[in-house]
Amino acid sequence: MKKYRALIVVLVILIASIICGLYVLMTAIRNGGDFFGRQTEEVTTEATTETKTRKKKAVDQAYEDETIGTLLIGDSRFVGMNKALDVENDKDRQWLIAKVGQGLGWFQDSALSSVQKIRDKNTAISKWRYVIGLGVNDLKNINNYIDEYKDLTESDDQIELILLSVNPVDDGNSYGISNADIKSFNKKLKEACDENGWAYIDTYSQLVEDGYSTVDGLHYENATYLKVYDYILDGLAELGESTDAED
């Protein structure tokens, strides 16, 4: 009986050692190789803070030049973004021109007139960034959009054209808009940007990667509008950095 009791004790100790070992291993895996997790957390926090600081500095630099004005021109998604974040008043020398349910015809007949009024009142600004987010309401108009953008940039050397991809929808939405058609539009838009030297911000891919939420299959919840606006600001900051590097 004593022999069996000693064997049982050995087995209990062995099992306990295995369990402890497994716990240590699983904890280390969860904490990225650090059992206590403190060092990994500190490094991650420092990296995140540094990235945010660098991004903010880059965005501030993109807007600090008083000779540059930024015009955000879009449809209902820009209207929603403005309602959620008040982007029209977020930066100095930034204006928003947007209207629900509109596309190329409105851009040509109305938006450009509003743009000209703003430019006429701000003659100290010598360079204008047109950040345009249009197309979801008339995806079949891609070739006409491209022709219009060519006419704009060829006739006015003060314009820097910055085109946003059309952003994703929930497939099966009541508006009859599909992501397949959006991707086709974006592909042609990107090719035109490459051919003509226009800037392109691929907000579509970033939303697909980071996730997005809609309220009706087409228009976004506020958290998603915040992401879109962040992508725009990041894109402008990157353009500013690339310009500085060329200089």
C-alpha cells in the first residue's frame, strides 16, 4: 500500500507540473512571448502614440500653408460625414460642397459655380486642392467624369485634383448598387489618375480591410465616416510629404 501511495504522489506532482507548464506557455503566447505582458504592452503603447503624433504633425503640415485651399466636393456620403464630424469647420481654409443624390451633372452645373464663388472670395489662395468623392449615384458615367477632370486640370493650373475611390456598400441594398460595379468604376478612375498625374486615395480598400457599418446599405454610421475622414487627412498628409521630398 505504501508503494502505491508513493506512486500516486509522484503522478500528482507530475500532472501538476504539466498543468503549470501549459499555463506558462499559453500565457506567454497570449502576451507575444512575454509571460507578464508588461513589456509588450509598453512597446505597443509607445509605438501607437508615436504613430498618432507623427500623423497629426503630417496633417498639420498639410494645412499650414496659407496659400493652399482645400475643397471637399461630394454627394450624400460627404453630407453625412459633415453632419457627423463638422469637417467643413475642422480646418482653416477648408470648405465643403456636397448634396444628397448627386453626381456628374450637379458637379458641372452647380458645384463648380459654388467653388468659383469661394475662390473669388479668397484671392490670397493660389493653389486649390479639389478632394472629390463622387460617382456612387452614376457609376456608368466614369468616362464622362474622366473627361470633365481632364478639362478642369488642363484649363486651370491652380488645381490639384485628389480623387477618392467610391466606397463600398452592403450588397443587396435597396439602392441597386453593387460592389462589383463600384470596383469597376474605381479601377478606371485609378488608371486615369495614373495616366494624368492626379492623386488617388483608395478609401474603398481601406474600409474593406478595416471594416465599415452602414445604416441603410449605402450611407454610413458615424464611426465609419470618421474612418473615411481620417483616410482623407492621411492621404493629404502623404501628398504633402511626397511634395516636400521632391523639393
